[in-house]
Amino acid sequence: MGIRLIIAYIFMGGAIFFAIVTTIGLIRFPDVYTRIHASAVVLTISAVMLSFGVAIYVWEFYLSIKIMFVGLIFLITNPLATHAIARASYRRKIACPEVRSVDDYSKYLGRDRE
Amino acid sequence: MRRKVFTFFITLAIWIVFSGRITDDVIFVGLIASFITTWLYSDLLFRSTNRRKNWAFYFKKFFYIILFIPVFFYEAFISALKVSKHVFEKKPSFSPGIVKVKTTLCNVTALTILANLITLTPGTLTVDFDMRERAFFIHWIDVTTAKEAEMRKQIIERFEGWLEVIFQ
Amino acid sequence: MIITMAIILVILAMINSYRLIVGPTITDRLIAADTIIIFISLVILLIALYINIELLIDIVLAYAILLFVDVLIFAKYFEHKELYK
């Protein structure tokens, strides 16, 4: 068991830890938008770290580049998708944030509707 | 013409990486496929520019892109740790709100990457972008200040310098 | 070791389906479905490592891109619902 496999297992273990954090956050958080936070940030890092761990584990040139490309696609597309979901659910009033200490966006939407 | 040649070689390189080996038939099919792709879609990858810079300019840009990737991963990793601290609290305590932050960038690609970075930094989520005022609407999990300058400093000022150098 | 990680990810996906079934609004269900699909694609990646089949990695790649297009289409549909009647 070389040093490379140990690094790969460290990456994969971190990915599993972040996956568990994602699940707990998705179950426990009180609001829709905070759930989106858990899903956007932690899940993306989990997917990227697991694909990097697999790429280090395999350690062949073409195959590793391909697996890293999978991680890169997750890193780029998952924040975009969650952003689209948040925007749609705010605009259609599917779910509103619970505590609004500062809310500039509703003013902007009201100005836009005139 | 130069644009089409660049597109052709980039699509050929992606084909070879995805097929995973270099043999005669793979090269043959890849040449045909990337020729068709270049012929149809070559104006989507690069935009045509009026004035041409020298090579050192593009080399500097490429160097900064290579240097930017570890910063990106580091910020995302730290943000994941900070959100997971919120998960293990006994009762999750937030004071969420949506704030408006203005930016100075004007390139479309730079704005997209900045929005992605804002989503990946701790406790912030991009909801919308106003094209007339050049302002992001950001859902923030812990609103600590209401002043515009401090918000700018806490959220986006770390990345604007990098993106301004890369996409100019 | 690898197969243990795959089993843990499958169990987490099963726990996430609580939010898919119970979730009060449609946004919760969409987020939960997104999470479950990403977990399952990571499981496919680990299985490809375990039984040494390279072809499964292409499937993961196609799955990731399809997931992005899927979520985007759903979000656009819920945003402009009255256009599609």
C-alpha cells in the first residue's frame, strides 16, 4: 500500500464525510434556501473530491483525465443548476425565506413588474 | 481562418482524450468528426476580435488561469467546512436575507464564473443578476452588516482582481 | 474499502428520499432528486473502479450532463409555467 493509495483514500473519505454532512443538512435545516445552501456547496465539493480520489487511485494518463473531467463538470454545473432552482422558486413564490432582515430582491421584482 | 484551425485541434484533442488510446481508426474517425464540428459550430467557441494582441499577452492570461484553479478549489473546500459547521449545531441559527452587491466587471464569461464563485463561498447564493445596474442579488445565510462597502469586501473583492486580469 | 463506500452512498441516497417524499414544496423535491442522482452517479464511478470496466465512466459523464439539462429544464418550466399551457 503506497503513499498514492493513502492519498486516494484520504480524498474518498473526505468525500464520504461531506456526503453525510449533505444528508444531515438536507434533513435538518429549517428553510428551503438553507437546504439549497447545503445542496449547492457541500455536495459539489463531495463529488469533486470523490472523483479526484478515484483519479489518483487509477493513475493512468487518459483515464485519470477523463475522471477529472467528470469532477470538473460537477464543479461547473451544480452551482448553476441550484441557482436556477432558487431563482425560479423565488419568482413564482413557491417558497419565501422565513426571516427577512434585509430583502432587496422583492423591491427589484416590484419595480420590474410595473 | 485561424479560429477554425484552433477549434479543429481543440476538438481533436478532446476526442483523443475521451477515446483513451491512439490507433489508426480512432484518429480517422476523430478527424472526420472534428471536421464536421468545426465546419458547423466554429463561431461558438471563440469570439472574433477587432485588434490583435501579441503572444505575451495571451501567455500571461493562460498562466493566470493555471494559477487560478488551486485558488478556486481552496475557496470551495473552506466554504464546505464552514457550512458543515452549521450542520452540527444543536439548533441551527441563521438570520438570512437577500442583499444587493454591485460589481465592476463587464465580460459575460467573467460574470458567470463570479456568480459560480459566490455560490461556492460560505453562506452565499446568487439568486439573480440585474443587467442595467450590474448588481448581483445574493441570498446570505448570516447577514452581519448592512453597509454596501463591507458587503463588497466580504463577498466578492477577493475574486474580482483575478477575474479582471484573466478576462480583459 | 471501495465497496463499503458505495454501500454508504446508497444508504445516504435512501435517507435523502425522505425529503423527496415528504418535502413541503416542489423545490425541496427538486433539490432532493438532484442530490440522489449525484450520489447514484458517484456510486457508478466507484463500481467502475471495483469491477474494472472503463465504459461505466462514459456513462457517468453522460449522466452528469443529462442531470444538468434536466434540472435546468425543470427550473425554467416552473418559472414560466403559463407559457406552456
